[in-house]
Amino acid sequence: MDDLVREMAECYRDTTSNSIKDYGAVLEGIEEALDTFWDMCLVFDVNETADQEDSSREAIEKIHRKLVSTVHFFAMKLEGLESFVATTQSRLKVQRKMIKTILSQKNMKLVEKLAAERRNGGFVEKNWNQTPGAKLTTVFGPSYLPMFVFVGVLSFGFLAIKLVNFLLNQLLSVPIKLRGRGDPEGQYESPRMRRADVIVYILALVPMAVFVTLLYKSGKRKGAAIKEWDLEKLQDGSKEGSLPTNGELQ
């Protein structure tokens, strides 16, 4: 915007000022030519009678005065136009300064807003890093993924073994021999018992998975509500000029 205003002012000034100067030079040349012509008329000796000379001199003098007054009239108009151009240029300078002031104020407000948001974000991050959950995540975070993969492999491996044994017992009708404390030779287990083991395993696994999922979702909603409340307190504190303490956030 500043560049646009400056270019418009320079273009208007150059165009108008050059035209005024050119017209002024033309009028000065016309005025000099009229003065030269009148001087030549005064010193030129005409071989005519006195009456004819007086009548022709009066007509020439009348035309000369008319032309000189016209030139002076246009010169005054050019002076008025020049003053108008100067006033317009000064007005454009004032407008450009006002635009600069408005833009600088908006930039200052934007910088203050960004600084406040950055300060609030740092404050929230600092409070979050001081919580036990964040410290626990920092300590056990690097080992979480390997432990999760290891437990998942063991769990799915155990379930796969159970399913393979169940399918073998159902399809091949091969009893599986299990050793007990009182029977060193071992005893045979029926496929029905294997089916019952799988059912018990599934019935124990599904409720546990549902319980863990619900617990995770409830904790996530509670954490989101706490973060939203913290942000509201921070915004209220930034508007009032003071930030809430850790005790107030807790």
C-alpha cells in the first residue's frame, strides 16, 4: 500500500509539474514575442499621415493589450494550478504517513498477539511437563513401543497356539496328552475341554479389551476438558494482565 501511494503521488507530481512548467515556458515565450513586437511598432517609422498612423496604432495597441491580458490570465491560472499541485502533494504525504502509522499499529498488535499466544503455549507446555503423567511418559516412553510389540506377539502367539490345538483336535481327533502332578504318565484331555479353554480365554480377553478402551477414552476426554479449561484461564489472565499460577490450574 505504501509503495502504491508513493508511485501514484510521484506519477501525479511528475505529470502535472512538467505540464505546468511547459505551459509556463510557452507563455513566457509568447509574452516576450509580444513585447518585442510592440517595441518594433514603437520604433518603426510608417510613411503615412498622422490620422492614419494614430488609427492604426490604436488598433494595434488594443490587440496588443488584449493578447497581453490573455497571457497574464493564463499565467495566473497556471500559478493557481501549481499551488493546487503543491497542496495535493502535501496532502498525499500526510495520507502516506497516516497509512504508515496504521500499518505499524496493526503490525505491533499482531506481534503482541503472537507473543501472547507463544507465552501461553510455553506456559501450558511447562505445566504439562511438570505433571506426573508427563514425567512417567518421559521415563517409560522409549520402552513403551518395544514392550507393546513384545506383549502383542506373546498374546497373539498364545491365541494362535490355542486355536491350532483346537483345530487339530476337531479335524484330526488327536487327543493331547497333559502331564499332571499326580499322574506322571499323563492324562488325555477331550476336545470339549479344549473348546472350553478357548471360550474362557475369549470371554476373559474381550471384556478386558473393552474396559481398557473405555478407560482410555474417558481419560482422553478428561484431559481435553482440563486443557480447554487451562486455555480459558490463560486467555482470561492474559486479557487482565496476569497469568494464573500452578495451584490455580491444578
